[in-house]
Amino acid sequence: MNVHLGIASTTHIDRHNDKMTLGALESAVEQVNSRLIPYLINHDFNQQIGVILYGEVFQLDDGEYALGVVVGLYESQYDKKTFKKGLPNTFASAYEKYFDKEFLLELSRSNDSSNIKTERPNSLSLPDMLERFLNSTAFTPEGEIYHTKQLVASVGDLKIEVYPKDHFPPHFHVVSRSRRLNARFDIQTLEVISVKTGDLRGRDTKKIQKFFEMHPEMLEKLHQVHSKLCD
């Protein structure tokens, strides 16, 4: 395995106006160190180039916290077979020695901590990859991975998601972690069906409808994802 070190996420407010809590980072560490989570190219589970081998939370200079990770990139078929996504992570203790907090602190000071440094082009930024994986997958008791929901797009702090095998009528969810919002929208009319939690503002609804009006390709993607997960 070709080993690399990077910062997966922090408790700073991100570009979507979301903020990971310290508890969320600690929960991510538990998952990283218990199951092999894949490192992907362009969100594509068919383009896995490695796995996360070890994670640890540490404090940054400004008092916020970060999740640092050790990532292994595949170099052989043996690596792909031995370090297969979803398997129990029995390697964490062996790769803990590669965790270098001082290096990661320097990385954060350089304002370039959003990506693991590799020679592979077009790799998905690790914060996006880790959030997407932990937020959209779960494990069977046998360690198999299955999708629980899929992010279609983000509109400001609002995320458009589709849940698999969701009940009738056909719909998608608009959620905001920072506002604890979860609302259901009709996939055909783009009108609000119901609000499960939080407060959906009128401008939120207009923002979602305007987004799909201006980006018909994303509306097509929404229908494709819904068809894949719910039909």
C-alpha cells in the first residue's frame, strides 16, 4: 500500500454553511477504525483507488478540531483483495504509526488541507468523499455495503437527497443539517408535501424550484437517481 496522510474534515463552517460537531468527528473515527472505507475518484464506487486505514481527532491552532486520516492507495491486486471496502478494519493499529499530528497541523496552516496529497488526478476531495460515504451508506452484519440515501445536489445550505424504497407519492428530501430541516417535495410538481422536522421557509421552496428551473440537467439527474433507488 502507498500510504498518505491528510485532513478529512474539521469543525469549521464549510462552504455549504454546515458545521461538523466534535461528536460527529469522533463518530466518524469510530467508523473509520472499525470498517474499511473506500477512497474514490469522482464519487464513483467503481473507481476505488484505496481505503482509509486509520483516523484520529486532534485540536487545531484556533481551538477547532480536525479529523486526520491515514489513507492507503492500492498498488497491486493483492492490496485490492486484502483491503476490500466494507471489511472489518483490523489494520488500524498497524497504521497508527503513520499518523503525524505536527505534519497535519502544518498542512492546516497552509490552507491546503482539503485534499490528501497523492499523484492520482481528479480524486474527490476527502471531506466530500468521507461525508458522502458516511452519510449515504450502511453495513449489513456480514460487512456488505448498501446505499441508504444519495445526495443529488446542494443549494446553499440545503441538500437535495433521495432515499431508497421511499414510500408513495414519489418524492425527494430537502435537508439542512445546521437547521435540522427535513422536508419532502413531490418529484413531479416540485411542491412541498410535508415537513418532517425543522422550519421550511417560503424562500427555501422557491430556491429549490428555481434551482431545477435553471438546471434541467440536475432535474434529469434527480429522476435518474430516484428511478435507480426507488423503482
